[in-house]
Amino acid sequence: MSKRPSSVNNDPGFLYNQRFLLKLFALSSIALMIGILALIWKDFDRPWKSDQRANMKWEARRFALEQFILETRTQKERARIAKQRSKAVKARDRDSSAEIARLDEAIAEQRGIHYDADYEYKAQKQFTGEAEFHVHEASTPEELEYWRAKYRRERDTELRLKEDVDRADRQLKSLIAQRKDLEKDVEAAEAEARANAELKRMELLAGNIDKKKGYSPLREIPLLDFLAPPTKVEQVVLDHLVDNYEFSMPKKVDRCGTCHIGTMRLGFEAEKFPIEAASMGTENPGDFDEGVYRFVYGLLDTVAEKVSKSDPHFDEKNKNRKVRIHHRALDLMFAGYDEETGEIDVDADGEKIWRLWRRSEKTGRWISGRKKGVSLAQYYVTVLREMEPHWRTHPHFNDM
């Protein structure tokens, strides 16, 4: 019979030495953690993911520029709708809004009067009921005569208070009815703006852009990134291209868009960012102006109402549509643009004067001018500078 060890912890030759196992477990845990972190970093640092992250940061700037153009164009469209309405209608709407504000104060005051009158009326009903009870319970003629007189006084007071409640109720209902009538005029103006299809599309697109323009690295936290991964392999199955293996004909899969992002997503069209515009106006200002114009025109073209191809006057209407978009683009870009003559204000050096935009601190609306603000050219330059000159992400990777 073998001798039982006196102490498992102190026996280095024993298979189940606890000290040795604890050290082994600690070291293996550390090694496992280092391995997991290395795998996570290896997955995070893939080249195609770096390209897509750079693209998302650049897209955030492009989305901000597109949202700015849509917001300013929406304001101008609303102003155009308001201008088309007659002065009498606009004055009526303005007066209606002021009258509604006055009526709101009057209604609030009248509600208080109605509440006080109703409270006094209900309290008086209790006094009248108490007097009526004593009339029926009187035991002597003198007591009966006293409570009858008191009951008549309390009843007269109750009737008077009831008239006050009815009067206050009628006045309150009259004020509410007046407010509803005035609201119809204001709602009619808002309904007219909502019925504008182009305005509706601009506001919808601006809302969608506002959701997309933010990029947060927190979305790439391990175990959370599977919910809505910001970076992923772009895979397109090509139905008409197959590999013929005799026994099987699997379809080819195109994953080029994973790195060459500009080939898969909207907004990377090369015509929006002409290669000449990369000079940012230093070499040929005309080419730069053309680049900004293409970007603005392309965005406005996506929200402008389309002409049906089945329309018998399609060519003429489509030409007029392009002319309208052309005027709107130049009006957003340059100060003093005359739609009738096509003239643009120039400075002493003969250079075009860009329209400057800034957001009002009071109303939150965009205001245009010539002294304060940022021009569309400056916004556009910011987007160009933040576009990484990488051959796989740049729209002009073939020219670089």
C-alpha cells in the first residue's frame, strides 16, 4: 500500500497540486484574454474596414452639406408659396395668428371665471338643500316661517348663481368657437404648403439625411456590432455570371464594393466631384464653380418633381424643369443672381460674389447675405478636404 501524502499543497510530485493549478489557471486566463483581444483587434483593423470608416466620416460631411442645401431650398420654397398668395390672404393669416394668441388669453381667463362661478353655484346648492330640509322638519309655526323665508333667499341666490354659470359657459364656448374658425384659416395656409410635392420630398430627404450623417465608433463595440454593423462586406450576387463545374453552376459573387465604396453607393458620382475642383479654386475658378454647381444641381434634381414620360408635352416640360433647377442652384450659390437676365454680381476684381449663409440664433432659420456667414463654396471645400485621397474610396481613383 502506497503512502498517502501528508499535504497535497506541499507535494510537488502530486498530480493535483493546488498551487501549481492556480498559477496555471491564472496564466492561461491571461493568455486567453490576450488572444481574444488580439483577435478582436485583428478583425477591427482589417484594411477594408479602415476604408469604410474613412468613407463614413467623409459621408457625414457630405450629408451635412446636402442637408444644408435642402434646408435653405425648403425655406425658399416656403417663401415662394407665401409670396404667391395675395396680400389680403397673408394679412388675414397674420391677423388670425395674432387674434388666436389674444383668444388664448381670453379663454384662459374665462375658464377661471367659469370655474369660480360653478364652484359658488355648487356650494349654494348645498345651502338651499339644507334650508329645504329644515322646512320639512320644522316643529313650530315660527320655526317653519323662518326656514321658509331662508329657503326662498337661498333659492334666489342659487338661481342667480346658475345664471352666472350659464353666462360664463356661453362666453367660453363662444371664444372657443371663434378660435376654431381662425385656426381654419391658418391650417389652410399650412395645408397649401404640405400639398407641395417638391417641398414634401425635400423635407423627407432632409429628415433621412439627419439620421445618417452621424457616425459613432460605439457601434463597433464587440458583441454589439452584430445588431447594426456600420462596416460590412458588400456582396452582390451576379445572376448572369456563373462558374460551370459540370455538376454545379454556382453564381459569381462580386465583393469589389467592399473596398471600392464609390461603385456601390449613391453620392460618390464623379460628376458631383470633378477632378478639376480638387484645386479648390486656386488654379481654375471656373472649374471649381462648375463642380459646386454640379453638386447642387444634382441634389435639387433628385427632389424636383419629375415630368411623366407619357406626357404629350414631355420635351418642353422637361426642359422647363431643368431651367427651373438651374435657376434655383445659381440662386443658392451666388449673391444678386438675376433669374431673368442670368447676371451674377461680381466684385472689383471681376470674381463672382458667393452668397453667404448663417443660421439665425433666434429663429434657427438660415439667413443669406454678403457680409456674415459661410458660402456654399466653403462648405464644398470642406467636403473635398475631408475626402481621403485614397484610390479605393475617392470617386476619381482612376485619375490619381
